[in-house]
Amino acid sequence: MLWDDALVDAEKVTELNPSSYIGYQLKYAVLHDAHRYDEAIEAFKFMLSKLENASDTQTEKFRQQYVNPSEAEVAIQDTIKAQLDNAPHRLLDTFTGRLCDRDAQISTFKSSTEYKELLSSSLLVHVDLRKERIKDVVATYFRCVTLSHRWEGKEPLLQDIKDKAVDELKAAGGITKLQSFCKTAHAAGYHWGWIDSCCIDQANNVELQTSLNSMFAWYQTSALTMVYLSDVPPSSKPGALARSAWNKRGWTVPELLAAKVIRFYQSDWTPYLDDHSPNHKQSVTIMRELEEATGIDAQTVVVFRPGMINPREKLQWASTRITTVEEDIAYSLFGIFGVQLPIIYGEKKQGALGRLLQEIVAVSGDITALDWVGTSSEFNTCLPADITSYKAPPYAPQFICEDEMQRSVSSLQDTMVAKLALKLYSSLDRLRAPRFDQRRLHLPCIVFPVTDIRRRSTEHKESYFTYAIKADGLHDLQITTEDKLSHSLRRRPGRRSFLLVRPWDRRLFELPDHADDTESVDDDDFALQKSPGEQGQVDSQLSERAMRLIVRLGQPFSAFLLVHQRSGEYKRITSDHNIIAQVNDVNSVHGMMDVRTLEIL
């Protein structure tokens, strides 16, 4: 009744002076406050027409405070486009249960009360405040919930629910899960939901490729990720999440790491451990349980950022996971490493994993991805055939404390050793980063020629062979491999040559993270800029770094056994364990001077 009276008063003002804008201004304000937004906008348009027809300067200035509805519509449309540019193309409307493409999503918003109220209120506000208000309303309306789950049995695909209301479908299997997801998301106040099974057109290769390369970002920007644990019964105790098969699937790793806000739901869609908090990543109990189940540090789960840092650790996270489609074990990791590569179903697991590992080495220059135990890939013999080869942590030499380092450096203070150390340092500093070209790995390394290989009798099963190996400059060692190697190189020099190599890792330089890895130790131009005193200090520091490098090179290391091919390249011989080698004498620097970049098939 109050709004009706106010509206009558506004009409009277208009009747008294039809050419004045004031009556329409009052009418707009009343209709807006009464939530009659369509009528309010029409009244606003009449008000603008009166203001535009006015000739006095004061009224013209007053007109400048307002925005034409068409301008406000363009501003809102631009904000919607920016909001949806990085969102999934199709979303489930949790209110209607229908699948909506981009146009349908926008149409649904424009017919909503939220849009009409936003448009009406955007006509009056200062331009900067209006932009912030539009951005906030659009972001809130289009908040999306993503579902992380295991595919079980027959999951509904896009064709199964297209142009249908989910709630009207027969509740069974995957449909029941879909219905419960929409219901739970709706109850939580979210208008839109996304699930991989039915929101992607699996038959459209272009859409499938775009979606798989975008999924990490979609989970990362979602307002909430719901994790459905079908094998965790209601009222479960701590530990049930860790035992869930959800922790064994390949795609759930990036979904867990990408999500900023996550909640775990039991089989009846009640919160795990009855934890109704908004974000289970803030639950110490749940995060500790996930850390034990996944091997991923709890803090990393909470604040994970994609990229190439610590690639070997990331590969270990995925080493126990399985996927229904073999190539997905690699594709699921694209987002974790922040790479976008072609999706080529049919290339098989070794091809997919090989392309990913090739990209990791090429982009990061990190060789730890080459440190594994298992069977070589057909893609390249320095890469594994299976992700399971990364289960065991890489070999790590014993930590050298600073006191021990200084003692070791002091023991090497010999003029000849110092000169050779500087020469070796210079040779290693000039090496280029490892790279792939046509699946061939160009690997910088320190080379130790193998002088003798002898087979030993062991109790291993017949498919494995154990060999004692001698190499110049190294302690004798033993390996067990599936490959049958040539016997006694001394007696049969015509046999193909073997090398034990230490892949070069620039981290041994102990340079700070911000250091320019391209700096050279014999940069004459830089030396000319130094005074004699300063140059002497630089030379002393460089000599110290070179000697510290020699100490580190004297530690045991994970070696590769390579066999020379007739075409000039090499192939890696794999072992059933890390091949740990060590130089005979750290003072014999000349034994480490064979620095090369080898081409490995």
C-alpha cells in the first residue's frame, strides 16, 4: 500500500507539469524500490527524454549524472563476456536441471531479477562504482560448482540429457548422482554446476581437446568443488576418505590441487565427518588424512600453483594413479605442469607420457624427470614407458654441511687440482640445457667410458642379467637388467662401446635462484670492468665455487648406462634399480674432464 501511495503522488506531479522530469524521477525511484524493475526502467527513459529536451544549463548538467539504459546494457554485456571467457561452454542450471550453452546462460541471466535490478540500479551510480557493482553481481550470479567424482558404470553423457530436465529423468546410476549434485549445489545457493561426463561433447574432437586443456583452470576458478565419494558410507569415521577409490584415479589429482574451495560428500551426499564448514581445505583433520593417502604435503594441497617447479615430485604423486583411458594418465597432468599440448587419443600411453615429459625437460631444463627405474619408452629410451616408474623417490646424495664442505675444499688446495677445477667449471658452464628434437634427447653430461662388462651368475629369473661393470675414473659397480650386453670388452674390442654418464645438473653450481644461468666464467668484457683488487676477489670466489663443485662431483650419483649405436647416437640401458656410481678419487679431476652433449634415441 505504501508503494501504491507513493506512485500515485508521483503521477500527480507528472500531471501538474507534464514537461518536467521530476515526476518521472519520483516514479522511477518508487518503482525501483518496489522491485518493479521493468516499469522503473521505462519511467527512467521518460525522465531522460524530458532532461534531453530541456534547454537550461543546470538541467543539462543534471542529465550528465545519468546513464542511458543502452549504455548500461553494453557495460553489463562486456562484463558477462569477460566472466564467461574462461568458463566451461556448457553448464547445468541447478534450478531447472537443464543443460545450458553460453547463449542460454546469458539469456537466463537477462530474464532474472538479478539482471533487471542491476540494470535499473546501474542507471544512477557513479561510473567507477557502477563498474564494481556490475562486476560483483555478474560474478556472483555465474558462480559455478564443479564436481569431482569417479566414473562408475554408465555415466550420463551430453546426448542423454540434452534438452531434458535432469529431475524428470528416471533415477538410476549416474542419473541419480547427477540429480543429487544439482540438488546439493542448488541448496548451497549456486545457480550453475559442471560435471565432466555430460557437460562436454565427447564426440566433438575440438571441444574435447579444448575442455581437457582447460579443466584445471575451470576447477581452479570454480566457486566450489564438490567431491562425491560413492564408496564412503554415511556417518563414516576418519580414515574412510583415505581408503576411497577416489584417491586412486588419475584425474582427481589435478581436481584436488586446482580447487581453492572444496567439500567432500559421502555416498548419501552428507558432508564427510559431518563437517559443514565452507571449505574442507581449512580442516586440519581432513587435510592430514589426504596427505597420508596421496603423499602430497597438506600445505601444497591448500596453496598449490601449477608450473614446472619440482617436476619429479609431481610425477611421483601420479605414479600410483590409474585411468580408464591409457593416454589420460598423461593428459590429466597437463594442468598441474601448466602446459597445453594436443590431445591425441590413439597415440597410446607411451606417446602421451613421452610428449609431456619432453615438454617438461624442454621448458624447465630440469633433468630429474629422467631419474626413474623401470622399462624404457618407445618414445625415447631416457623416458619411462609407464608413470609407475616414478613411484620410488629419486636418488639423493648425502647432504654436505658447510663445515664438511670447507674441510673438503681445503684438502683439495693443490695448484694443479685448482686449475683443472676451473677448466671443468668453465666446460660445464658452457653446456646448453637438455633439449629434445624429433624425440631425440640432446643430453649434456660428464662421460666415463666403460672398459669392461662381465656377466655374473645370480639367482635372478632368466629374463634378467647381472653384470659387473668397470669404467674409467669410477669405482666398479654392478647392474641387473633385462638387456643382454656384450661380454668382456677387453677381449672383444669390436663390440659396440658403452658409456656410464652423469647427466649434468646446473644446480650443482649452487647458484642463487635469481642468478643468470647464461653467465660465463671467462667473460673478458666483464673482467675489464673490474679494478685489480675487485678482479682478484672475483677470481677467488670463482675458484672457491669451482672447488666446491669438485667436492659435489665426488659424491655418489645416479648414472645412465648408454650403448653406442651404429648410426652414431646412443640408447639407454635400464636397470632394476638406480645405477649409483662414484669417482675413484676426487683429486683426479682429469678423470671428469670428458664433458659432452650426447644424442640419445
